[in-house]
Amino acid sequence: MVSSKSPEMQSAVAPAAPVKRQVDQPFAPEQTSGLASYPPPDQWDDWVEYEPRAWPEKREHHYMLVPTTCFNCESACGLMAYVDRETLQVRKLEGNPFHPGSRGRNCAKGPATLTQINDPDRILYPMKRVGPRGSGQWERVSWDDALDAIAAQIRSALTEGRPNEVMYHVGRPGEDGYMERVLQSWGIDGHNSHTNICSSGGRTGYAFWMGIDRPSPDYANAKFILLVSAHLESGHYFNPHAQRIIEAKTKGAKIAVIDPRLSNTASMSDYWLPASPGTEAALLLGMANVLIQEELFDREFVRRWTNWEDYLQTLHPEQEVSFDAFVAELKREYAKYTPEFVEKECGVPASMIVEIAHEIARAGSALSTHTWRAASAGHLGGWAVPRTLFFLNVLTGSIGTEGGTAPNVWDKFVPRPFAEPSKQKVWNEVSWPKEYPLAHHEMSFLLPHFLKEGRGKLAMYFTRVYNPVWTNPDGFVWMDALRDESKIGMHAALTPTWSESSWLADYVLPMGVGAERHDTHSYETHAAKWIALRQPVVRIAMERLGKKVDFTYQANPGEVWEEDEFWIELSWRIDPDGSLGIRKYYESPYRPGEKVTIDEYYQWIFENSIPGLPEAAAAEGLTPLAYMRKYGTFEIQKQAMRQFDDPIPDEELADAKIDQESQVVWSPSAKPHSPEITPMPGGVAGPDGRPVGVMVDGQPCRGWPTPSGKLEFFSRTLYEWGWPEYAIPTYIDSHVAPKVLDRAAGEMTLLPNYRIPTLIHTRSGNAKWLNEISHSNPLWLHPADATRIGVKTGDLARVETEIGYFVDKVWVTEGLRPGVVACSHHLGRWRLEDTRAGDGWSSAKVSIQENDPGVFLMRQSRGVRPFNSSDPDSKKIWWSDAGVHQNLTFPVQPDPISGAHAWHQRVRVVKASPDDQYGDIMVDTNRSMEAFRRWLKMSRPAPGPGNMRRPMWLLRPYKPDPVAFQIDGPTGR
Ligand code: SF4
């Protein structure tokens, strides 16, 4: 059985509660989410509730209600902090009904922010290492001392011509645009991210189609929803998306979920399609083929909006350039993906594929699709999954339509700050090596391997909300690099919590959780554009009470600070006299020559950069800053549909020229558009100015930010940059596809990268409520495999990877395909010592032994147990499991195109040996370096056409100046 629409499945689909709020109703501050229980804004300064524990005595609590946003996943849902007016303690966090994305609702992780604020194990003061790195010897230092030491280190690197020795490596940024300004003001190409172990595969597949790397489905109005991931429980953007998927379901939409594992999302769907891992793209092309062969696709949309002419002229020059000829070729290209072939390949019945294809055709322009992580982050060639998924949107014309799938930039707004620095003129080859010219993000998880190879070194390394030792594959190589002071001169960990990586830092700098810091952000949660302000709620409450606060650490617990103010202070100290040209970006736009305050920074943005906000604020008699501080959020506009069809504005057409071959419209006088904000072809300036649109049927239209201005069925970029075999949407053999595995030898596919809805990678280690709910990551195993291996639920099994093994307990379940094992990546936190090394709620104490050179055994000496602290609950811990840290046993597996780590593992699962203990990890780093070199060899390095490191039109975070794109351009050192 590989596919299910069984009676059991159908009965599992419980009718969801009706949603009263009209989704297309304009959002306004006076409106709540339709529930009547939110306190009205006119009482937010003194909201009264009774103390429940004093009942029946009616003891009043007087609260100041301060909105902020959640930082426990990337959705940035609205939160409302209830700050006690007397004690200034946050007593609870609930939803903010004014937030357009979350509409007053949160998942378990939102309110659990309270437990992160009150965690007795949290870091309260800046700490400096005093013994050898990793020895666990620390002393408390002042913020001034830490800032001066770090500023001196950076200043030396900049003044000595080593700009690329400064690197900022972020896990969850939680902000839009702030750090871009900081790093570009320093003139460095020093941004590094976690994205290549997360969403690069997904982004790449979308970017090759539309030049924009994320989808924004209008789930609420969809007729059919096709998901390749667990979106109801853990997808991007979890809570805002989940509530809209359910909304569509209550209106009759059908849901299909492709996932080898029966996730909660799959259990709520109409069709669960557990395709063999690595065959998802074949399954999607099977559906596409039904639409193509039966001519159920939107001919007019495909004709107008794909670059089929270029495809014919380049790959089929013998053909006449007509749409009929293209359709004939299309039928020939995809004819091999018959339902029968796909059934054989994927294990999904042919009839089911045809049935779903027909459902998709019926949904037409109301097809919402989404994938993020999951298969796209699992496989060699994983980026082909979003590419083939979006192909279904292209075929049905369901792009930018009601109920369809839009590019995310239509539903996202990034405000511009004051005094924007120019782009850096250097290229960092450690993060953007020549081998990966098309990688969507930095080759972050290869950093220690590159350092080991001698490709560079770092004078200053920041980690922020990032735990690379734990989160990346091949963590022992990370530990090695982080310990080596000749490779990393100074490491500052900006973090709310102790972690496996902050243990290896020189400075540990405590930063606030979601209710203790400033950020702005905007995400594509639905068909509208909004912006939200995260703010330090106690500071705001104090200011409302008339107390003066200069820096956020004066209001937060201990001296917990926030990054925004930290970077201002640090930048000022790097360039105190302005001679490096940095200081000017940190001078107030309101008080020339003086240091900007955090209020002024956001005041300027809200006054100058958010359309409609000043007017909305004025209507309430507020300044824009006061409005945002009061409501925490502002809806900018509802999504306009089919924006690619919009005419090019007259002012841009005035002096425009049409490139006769490509039909792209160029304007010599057009101002640069940000491809993150306004779709436009290519976005790359040329001798004729800038592209501003494309001619379609003789009409100038806005088009897409691709070289052709159209949706690129044919990718000239892939064709010309060494990958002609992938020039059109296709199916790429995964490293764990069924045909690759030796099933007779017991080989299986491990799915190690799925989320559970109650944990947050490493950041929930300090959330006691969440750890009480979820503290195990057993190995999911199908009964047939359990029988073959000879284990039952609770038994220990050893999972052997290419570089080692881990030992976990087994959970036997029919909820996944035979031949597949699964283990959630959230668990398995560990610490080397009892204190200051990890949270008591979540981590096991371990020892690490090097048995042979480069061969390590990590063993748990004890799991979680009760501990003494200021929180009486810490003595009541009833669980002992901390889970198993599987990532340590994975080699790096970079996809040669997207650069994404292919998380899925080719493993053997065997019964544990008598010597094995729960949680054992064995890793041979010699073998992991061999795996690194083998995957590196798959790459096809730059330069590409024009002697370029990378195509200029492709998105790149912190995009440098064009001069740095030349292969012989400046690299910095
Ligand atoms: S989905 Fe949950 S964790 Fe994510 S931002 Fe919303 S409330 Fe927070």
C-alpha cells in the first residue's frame, strides 16, 4: 500500500470549526479577528484581569498590553504581552488580533515565549572565555569591554585590507534589511546564512521559473491545494498558512499531500501520496503529463507567459516557431511520464495520478501549491521538486490569481532605511566559491571544510541565533574548526541561550527573545502585504509609564540586549572618528552628527518608507512610530492579481526601446527597481538602460524578473552555465532514489529533516512547556522493516550512515513507506558540563572520546533530570529523554546547482549491539572529508558566460556591486 484515500483516512478528516471572519474583508485596526475575547485597544494601558490562583477572591491584576511578534519560527505572528503594571513582569503572551497574518491566533510556541523569558538557565550577562576555547571557563564582562574588543578586531581587519575575514553567520534572522545595511556599511561581503541547509533547494526551483524564490499561495480561496511538505503543522508559514488551508477546506477545497511520512497534514488531506523519496518530481511530471496530453492546460496563459519561443529556437531549431509546434514538442518531452511509468517509479497508483491531475485541471486558476524544505531539501536535485510543482501552476495559469499561487514579493514589503550604504565591491569566495556559481545562498555548511582546506581564515566570526555545531551536518568538523584559533581568530555568539556552539565562542553575548528586541518584518502569509514591528515589551511598558530607558538591556532581564542597538554601538566604535566612512550611517537623521537611537531608526522608516502608514496614524492622532508601537502591525495593501499583466507605466515607456529578439523593453532613464519589491525582467542594467517589462502580443507588460521577462520554461541560464540537460523542468536522480539503494543489503532512506509543530530547532531548548510536550525523536520504522530487522517499538536500533552511526529507539508505525525511516531533527541537544553548556529542560550530558585520530564516540552519561533553580518547575521534570543528535552522523552533501545540503541519508538500520547505548554517536571525520571531496567534484565551476562568477540576474543575498561579479574582480582577503 503506497497511496491512500482509504475509509480510515477519510474518517480522520474531522470537519474544522467554521471561521466567521470574511477573509476578503478589509483589515482595519478597529476590527478583531471575529472572536470577541480580545481586550479593546482603548483599555490596553490598564487592562484588568483577576488572579486565577486567588479565586474566589477577586484579586485584580492591572496590565499594560504591548504588541510584539513571535520569534519562534519565521512566521512572525502577532503576540500581545500582558505586562504587570506594578511589577513590570510579563505574565502571559496571547495573540494580537490586529496582525493580518496570524489574526489573533498562535501555535503552542507563541505563548511559550513566556517560558523563554523566565528560563532560569538563560544567559543574562556578556561572558568572555578565560581558559582555552571550549574549556568552559568564563568570566562576566561589561558590554563596553566586549564591544571594544570586538570593534578593535574588526577595525584591524578592515584597515589592513582583510574585509572578508569578518563574517556574520545567522540562523534565524527574524528581520528584514537591518543587517544588510550594517554589513554593507562596513564594506564587507561577510553575510553567511543557514539557508543552504534549509530552503535553498526550494528557492532555486522557483527562482529559475520566475526570478523570485518563494511562492505565496492564496490558500483561503483555493479549490485544490497540493503540498509537498507538512504545511498544516510545520510548513512556512505554519500558523498563518494552516488557518487558511483549513478555511479553504471548510469551503470545499480538496488537499493532496506528497510526503513519505503520514504527517498531521497528510492525515487531514483528501489524498496522501507517499511517493518513494527522491521520486517526487517524477510524480509531479506525471500529473503535468496528463494535463499536457489531454490538453487540459491553459493554452493562452502558457502561450503569453512562458518563453516557449526561446526553447524552440535553441533546442529545436528545425521546428517552425509556432505555439502549435511548441505544444507538439511539449507532448513529446513529457510523454515518458505516463501514469504507469510514474507508478513504477514512485509507488503511487496510476489511477490516483490521473484523478489528481483531473482535480487540478478542474481547480484551474484556483490551484494553490507549496513546497519548502521537505523533498527540495532532501535530495541531490531536490530543487527539481519546486520546479516541477510550479510547472502545474504554469500549466493551469494559476499564478497571481484568486486561489492560485503568487510570487512572494507581491505579499511582502521590505522598507528602506535612511542613508543606505552602497553595495560592497568585494566577493567572498569562502561563502560563494567558484564551484557553485548558481548556489542560491552561501555554501554555509562547507565553511569548516573550506577552512580546513586552507581557503581562508576569519579574524571575526559572529554567530547569531545559530548553532552550527548542532544544526549542520558533520558537526565534529565544525567543532574542530571552531576550536582552532588559527582559523577563527575571535568568535562572538549572539544568543539567548547556551548551546553546543556558544560553548566554543570567545564572547557569549545575551540577546533577547521575541518580546525583548526590535525588528521589522513582512512575510507572504496570504494575499496581502503587511509589516509588523517586534518590540521589547517591558521597555515599551516602562516608557508608557514615563520611565526613561536609553538601551533595551536596561529593561530586559539581567543585561540581555538586542542586536539592533548592539550593531549601532559596535559600528560607532569601529569608526569613532568617521575616517572609515562607517560612522555616517549611524548618525541620527534628525540630529546631525549624533548617534542614532533605536526610536529614531524606526521613526524614520515608519515616517518615510511605509505607504499609507503616516495617513492611517494621523487618522488616529498618532505619529507613525506611535501607531506601530500601539498596534504592532500595519496592512499595506491587499494583493493585486496578475501583476505581470500590468502595463508598464508611461514614465518608463517614454524613452524605452524594445529588444527585437527578446521583446524585452529597456528604459535608459528608469530608476532601478528592487527585484525584491517590483517584478521586472532581469533587473540588470545594460547599455540600453534597465529592463522594465516585456512585449506580449504587442502590448508592453510588466512581466517577470527573468532574462526573458517571462516565466522560464526554458532556462537559458542553466543551458549556458553547464547544465543543458536541466534546461527545462525535469526529474533528477536523487542520491537516495529507490534505484540507487541496495535493498537486498538492507539499505533504506532516512528522512531526518522533518519538523514537529512544538519545537524550534535549537531555540526551544529553553522553553519548558515545549520540552514537556516534545522530548523524543524515535526512529519511525514500518512494521515490515521492523520484522526484517527484528526489532519492536522501544528496542534500540543502530542507524549506519556513510560516516558513522547513531543509536535510537524504534517506533514501529504504518505511518510511512516501507523502506523508509524517519527521525525528527529537533531533538538530541547535548552539553559537556552541567552548567552554562545547555538548557536543563532539554539537553543530555555527554562525553566525547576520540578513539582513533578523527574518530569520535559521543555517549550520553545521563538524560534530562530535575534541577534546582529559581523556577520551582525545574524540580518537577518528569521526563528524562533528550532525544538523539543524528545530524552529527551525516556527511555534507551539497547539490551542485542549488548548493543545498541534501539531507536525506542512505542508511542501514540494524539491531543495536549489546555494547550500544541509547544516544550513542560514532563519527569518522576522515570519511566525512572524503564525502565532502566527492560531492565537490560533482560541481561545474564558474566562470560562466562573460567571465562571470554568477549570473547577475539571479537573486543573491547581499548582492555585491557588479564589479565583484567578474571572476577576476576583487575578492578581499
Ligand atoms: S507559527 Fe507559532 S512559532 Fe511561528 S510565529 Fe506563529 S506563533 Fe510563533
